[in-house]
Amino acid sequence: MPKIYQDIFKNNELWVAQKLREDPEYFQKLSKGQTPPILWIGCSDSRVPANEITGTQPGEIFVHRNIANMVVHTDMSMLSVLDYAVNVLGVSHVIVCGHYGCGGVHAALENKQVGIIDNWLRHIKDVYRLHKDEIDALPTLREKQRKMVELNVQEQVYDLSKTSIIQRAWEQGKFLQVHGLVYDLENGILKDQNVTIGDNSQMDNVYKFNFDSIA
């Protein structure tokens, strides 16, 4: 059996022992359920673990991850997680977190044919199309890539607010905010993108749902 696979179990045993030393009832408490206040939609990148970079414990953040932290309205996995988090767990904050150095964002700025992921990257290319002039005006590739990461996060926050799941929560009077963050791999710092949405008052009317019209 490969050592890297065996190490998973050894490390797990050490982690369990440490947790039990700190609190003998740790796992009993954890097994009774979860009431996380936050849903985290992040990138699948192995260098961006939600709990570790936020200093939170198991049970405090509900997590969904995909390539380049995308909110795609036909992605049933993401929508199922969102629906469960909002309507069952009752989260009050949804965070979209991107990161500088994101391979998906970098690939979306290129013309290389990669494989099936090309279909996913097309959604990121749409972010470039929306902000083409701003991105093209930047002098270096690094600056373009970093700006694309930021703009991609902002667009995903807007896309979350357009979902019927989020809008119905607002319609029902629930406190629910959607935020955008970017994580910097070079220094470990989370950067607020200053895009927080808590209702649909600033949304174009075409995106607003009229729930009264639904039988």
C-alpha cells in the first residue's frame, strides 16, 4: 500500500488523539448535528482550505468547492448545497472566496484547449467579456490575472443574488448576506472585495422574482 495513502490514517489517528486530549467529548458533541452560520463557496485548489485559512472549527462553515469558485445556474451540485445551507441549515452568510494564482482563471485568459474543463472555463471567459476594457488596460499579465480573480468573485456574488433560493429567503424576511473575498497565497491574507448584498433592492428588475405569481 502506498505510503502517502497509509499516512492519511496515521495522521488521522494523531488528530483524533489530539482532539480527545483537548476535549474528551469532542466527537460526541460534533456528531449531534451542525448549525454553521456560513456557507463557503470556494475553489477546489488544495492550497485554500476554508477552515484553516479562516481559523474556524469543524461545524462552523458549510463548504462547497469547484474549479474557480463558480456559481453556475445549471450546476445542480452547487444549487443543492445552496438550498440545503439556506433552507435547512439556516446560514446567515454566504461567502464566495477566490484566490490569486487560480489556475482556472489563468486558463480562462488563454486560448489553449485543455479538455472537458473548457466548458467550465467558458463561464469565466464571460467575466472577461463583461470587463474586457478594464482588464485589457492593465500593463502586465500578472495584473490582468489578479484583476480577473477579483472580478470573477464579484460576478459570482451577483450571480448568487440572482438565484431563486437567495431571493426567496429575502422575500421571507430572512437575514442573509452574500459576500466576496479573495485569498492571497503569497501572504495568507483574506481580502474583502467590498461587495456585500443583503437584498435585491439594487438589482435590475429583470432578475427579480415575483413569488406572488407562483401558484
